[in-house]
Amino acid sequence: MLPIAVFKLLEENDIKLLKILEKGMFHFEFVPIDYVVRKTRVEASLLSRNLSKLCRLGLVRRSFGAYEGYSLTRWGYDCLALSYLVSNNILEAIGKPLGIGKEADVYDAITPLGERVAVKFHRLGRTSFKKTRRVRTYVADRDKVSWLIQSKMAAKREFEALKLLYPKGVSVPKPKAWNRHVIVMSYIEGDPLYVCDFLPDPIGFLNDVLGNIQKSYRDVGVVHGDLSEYNIIVTPEIKPLIIDWPQFVSAIHPSAFSLLKRDVFNVLRFFERRFRVKVDFKSVFEYIIGE
Ligand SMILES: Nc1ncnc2c1ncn2[C@@H]1O[C@H](COP(=O)(O)OP(=O)(O)O)[C@@H](O)[C@H]1O
Ligand SMILES: [Mg+2]
């Protein structure tokens, strides 16, 4: 669960300390106490007290190795992002989870103006790479980068995709804000396509989905790369909305073509199995790439 209650217990000093650990994590798995002392100019005994509080709250972990060192936990990282989003008047309160996945947790939330939004916390590095299905072209050296950098990179990429797609009229959530591993976007009502056993007009719906794939590819130059019935939401107006874009690739990326093929294939296979809609892959694909 999210440390919302915990977040409220934090003082400015705590946030400062978390930020120092965040920086230190680029160099150390456990940030040595000496490093923290140098950065804060507060003596070690005082710092240890503050750090113990953060450990108790689950935001920081202490190493019992060769030296006294501390590392930020995912909760600690969540608190930093929340602190930014709250102090910049982007978020007022966070509500219940909308979807807890393998690679992200999405929460219902509200802005200071009372607008309902969705907040997505990227959580990469939670499972081993061998088990993850996605092609992660945005991670340069997958073994060396930590969960923190990967999660932040995923949020940045997804926000970037939404910023490109939304203004061009592709049916995606409206991007609102990005900080660290978190993005804030418009809240979408509806259910994921995979739970839908009935659509009044499956062929019409499929055409809408394909139209959005075509627009992303041809007008925006973006390929989703992980498209399936899990990442398509059916809105109350029975229109598709495409979510979950962190692994997108540009249309000129060497893998773009094969990822696009897989995206289209996944969608067609689902419509065939679930709704008995059979269409010719080759002609659909030619329509999408404009041949
Ligand atoms: N903008 C949104 N509005 C409402 N619910 C959302 C929104 N984005 C995601 N969700 C919910 O969260 C779930 C997971 O989101 P998704 O972006 O697919 O992340 P992942 O699959 O990586 O965990 C979705 O299946 C959906 O139920
Ligand atoms: Mg998803």
C-alpha cells in the first residue's frame, strides 16, 4: 500500500534527507553515513536519529554491512514524488488503487481543483528481467541500472508518449504531470477490454482501435509496443482508449516494424477469439502503414 499516511508525518528535514539519499543512490547501493553528513553538515549522531525515524516508517533501509549506510526504499521514493506533486498543487489527495500490476500501481486521485485524475507509480525492477515480457529498448544497460533509474525512465517515457499522442487526437489519457517515477493523467472510466464479453458492435470497435494504431504510427510516428486487450480500455461510450505506453518506440526505430506487427497481431487475435471477428492480417497491416 502507498505510504499516504506516512507521507503526512514527514517534516521538511525528512524530505531533505530523503533527497540526499536519492542523489547518493546513483553512486552507492547503501549511501554511507559520511556522505550524508557531508551533504547535510549535520553531525552523525543527530542524523542517525532522523534516519532511524525514516527506517521505522519504512522509507529508508539500513545496511548492516561493513559500514553504516542507508538506502531509499520504494516507499521513500514514492514520498519524494508525492511531496513534489503536492507542493506544486498537482495533487490534493490519493484514493483507492485502480490497478496494481506487475510494473505499475495506479491510484485514483484528486487535484486541488477537485478534478479526478489517475496517478501511475512505475515499479520496474520488481521482477527479474527474464520474467518480464516487454522489450525494453529504453533501458541502455539493463543489468547495471537500478530499479530507481528504470522506474523513473519508464515514467519519463510514458509521459513523453502521451504528450506526443494526446494533442494529435490519439485516444489516450491526457497527460498532466510527471515527477520521478510517477505520472499524473486524466482519469478514465471504463473496463479493460479483456473483461468485456460483449460489445454491441465489435467490428466498429476494432476499426476504432486500428484507426488509433494507424494515427499513432503515421501521424505521430509512435508504436505502442505492448498492445493487447489488457492495455485497451472500453469507455462508457464504448470507445477504445489506449493506455500503458512506457515501452513505445519511434516509427524509425529498428524494431518499430516488428513491434507494430505484433501489436496488430495481438489485437486481431483477441477479436477473433473473443468476438469471432476474422479479418485478414496482411490487408489490415497495409492499411495501417499506408500502402
Ligand atoms: N488513466 C487511467 N484511468 C483509470 N484507470 C487507469 C488509468 N491508467 C491505468 N489505469 C488502470 O490501471 C491498470 C494498470 O495500468 P497500466 O498503465 O496498464 O499499467 P501496467 O500494466 O504496467 O501495470 C489498468 O489496467 C487500468 O485498470
Ligand atoms: Mg498494462
